[in-house]
Amino acid sequence: QVQLEESGGGLVQPGGSLRLSCAASGSPASLIVMGWYRQAPGRQRELVAMIHSGGATNYEDSVKGRFTISRDNGRNMVYLQMNTLNPEDTAVYYCITGPTWRPVYWGQGTQVTVSS
């Protein structure tokens, strides 16, 4: 059974930064790809960034150059450093993982609000 626990969300002003963390537990075979999705009010859930245990990454176009995903394989952790945040980044951010690039397991989500 895979469990994911996110932390690090909150309220930040436009132009600010936040760092999300996600702790995963479960079989290593289930944690090959880890990452983040988000869902804003009235919008569909969308990919933010994903990272393979070997280091390959995939980013949604609107966050390229502003967000950086990283992971600590030894600790089963994944991080999302978010810089230059804008109100359009406001959403619930979900930690995800799975054996392939298609998410299988989801965390409960953490709220990120960008507002002055």
C-alpha cells in the first residue's frame, strides 16, 4: 500500500516562493515516477511536474523556468520548488506516484494560494 503525505502549502504573495514536500511510503516499484498535479477551482486537474527515479523530468509549459522538481530516492521524498508564483498558480497541489509516467497513487492535496 502506497501512502503519500504532502506539506508546505500556504498563502504567498505574487512573486513569492514556496516549497512543497511529499513523503512516500510503499514498495519501491510503485515509486518509480513521482510528481505533482494541481487543480484550480472550476478547472480540471493538470500535470505540474514529474520526475523519474533515474532523473528524467517533465514539466507543464506554464511552470517551466519557475518551478523545479527534485527527489531524494533514499528517503522516498519528492519536492517542488515554486518561484515567481502568480495568482494563476492558486490550486490544490497533489503529490502523485506510480510505476510509470501515469499516476496511480494520489495524496490528499495541499492548498497553495497566491494573493496579495
